[in-house]
Amino acid sequence: MLVNVLNVISQWAIPLLLLLIPLYGFMKKVPVYEKFVEGAEEGFRTAVRIIPFLVGMMVAISVFRASGAMMVFSSLLKPITDMIAAPAEILPLAIMRPLSGSAVLGMATEIMRVHGPDSFIGRLASVMQGTTDTTFFVLTVYFGSIGVYRYRYAVVSGLSADITGFLVSLYLCHRLFG
Amino acid sequence: MLNMIWLLLLVSGILVAAWHGNIEVVTTAALQAARDAVEVCLNLVGIMALWLGIMKIAESGGMVSVLARMLRPLMVRLFPSVPPNHPAMGAIILNLSANMLGLGNAATPFGMKAMQHLQEINPRPNTASEAMCTFLALNTSCITLLPATIIGVRASFNSTNPAEIVGPCILATACAMLVGVTVDYLFRRRNRRRRRQDSAG
């Protein structure tokens, strides 16, 4: 029931925004098309400005993953995950979660293909996928777009949220589906 | 911090590849990722233009400032360093709302707009301001009411209840957000105390 409501909302959200905002602007006597183009031009420039930042970040992440360094790293962490009863296959996903959204979606899909979406690990992968965001992608793109390269404590607070998301997902899946 | 993480990712990747005797993987991965990064940005160009265009209309009509006024009591607590009427507030609200609705492609443009506004009041342009850090802590741990992509994947593998994960997702994200914002707050308080000691000593 709740999910159906949410589903309808997410289907309607974009069409409604595209309808209501220009209409509202029109009623407030805003030259809607002119303003749209003005804003769109800024958007264009911002998207181009982040290219160097994203190239730097994505190359490093991709080398880390493709070389097998990520698997080495996750085997180093294995004693800790055994302690908190996390399945071994979920660890690469947890490590990649803050780094790359598309990689994690691919990994979660693979887990569900092999183990089924209603297996414990399939559900855990789903919950983790739907939980926190790709912290590093967001930091790279957002700070990159304004030329900030000293992130200070933003990395620590972002990662502490990611770790919390992982631990709570694990706990909830054990309680609900375990 | 970021310099170290970046270097660590690269160096450990190259060393492990060399150890495994397949160093050529590094070349392929690096070049492919560089191409992919540009593709991500190019895909973003149109979407950014669309949403920032729409946002400009909403701003000019006063819609964003109405929204910002409604949420002001909350926003001034979260962002004490930002003037309450600053346009950054409106952009932050739009970004978080889009995140909650799961409109990732609208959230990114609004978020970058918010960062640009925050940069206007940043005393040190190459360093993240306190407000930026708070905003990113909120943003990266923001609740999504409907994680549509993963529900779609689950449905495609014939899950008996593809959407059963929505509840746990919301709860786990709420905890993550709470921790992210708390850590951010503790850092801010520590910095303020340090500054006070510096000026006193």
C-alpha cells in the first residue's frame, strides 16, 4: 500500500515539477523561456567544469578495483566482518558503496542473480544499495564544480554515515530476514 | 586527506596488479575510466541544463524563497554560518527534496547550485566551508523514500516481494544521516573551540 503510493509519487514527481514550476512562474509574470535558457546555460558550464575532477577520481577507483587491490583490501577486513556476522561476499560491495554507484549496482545485481533476490545476502545487498549515497562521487562532483580541493572533515563525516548505514542494514536484515 | 586516499587507490592498485603479473589491466582500466568519466559528464550536461533552467524559473517567481522561509527554523540551526535569506538555503532544500523523492538526476544540479551559492560566502575559496561540510553530510546520507532502481532489479529476478526492502532502507538511512550530521556537528564545535583558544592565547 505505502509502496504503491510512493511509486505513484515517484512517477508523477518530474512531470508535475515540469508543469507546476513554469505555470507558477507564468502567473508571477516571469519570462519563463528566457529564464529557463539563462539557468540552462549555467548548468551547461557547471557540467563541463567537473570533468577533470571526475576523470581523476574514476581512474583511481577503476584501477583499484580492476587490479584486484579491492579484493586484497576486503580479505584484510575479513576478521572484522566475521565478528559482526556479515557474509563474505557483501564486503566488496560495502567497500565500493561510497566510491562508485554503477559498480555497486552491478555487484548487487550479480549477487541477486547468483543467490536470488529473496536470499539473505540478496536482501542485504538490496538494502545497502538503497541506503547511503556514493560519498566520494558526491564530494568529487560537488566540490569540483566550485574548485574546492581541501575537503577538511567532510570525508570523515560522510564515511561515518556510510559505515553506520552498512552496520544498521546488516542488523536490520538479521532481525527481519535472518 | 583526499590526496592520500587518491594516491592509495592508485598505488595499491598498480602494486597488486604487478604482484599478480597482469599489469596490463591497469592500462585498460585507467584509459576506460577516463573515457567513462567524460561520458558521465556529457550525460550530465543536458540534465543539468534542464534542471537549472527550471530552477531559475522557480527562483525568479519567488517559489524557492517561499520554500526556504517555510523551513527556516530548521535551516538556520543546521547552517548557522549562512544568512537566513541567502539563496543557498533554497538550493539546499531543493536538493534534499529531490534526493528524498529519488530524483537523482535533479538532485545533482540543485546540489551544485547550492555549492556555488555557498562558495559566494566562503572566506577561503579553495577550502571547504563549515556550511559545505554540513550540506554534504546531509546530502550523502539523505533518505530516499523509494529506491526505484533496486526494486526494479529485484522484480526482474522474480522476487516474491520486491519492495520489502523499503522499510529497512529508510530506517538504515535515517540512522546514517543522524550519525553523519552528529559527526559534522562535533567537528564544527571542536573547530570553534580551537578558534576561541587561538584568539584568547
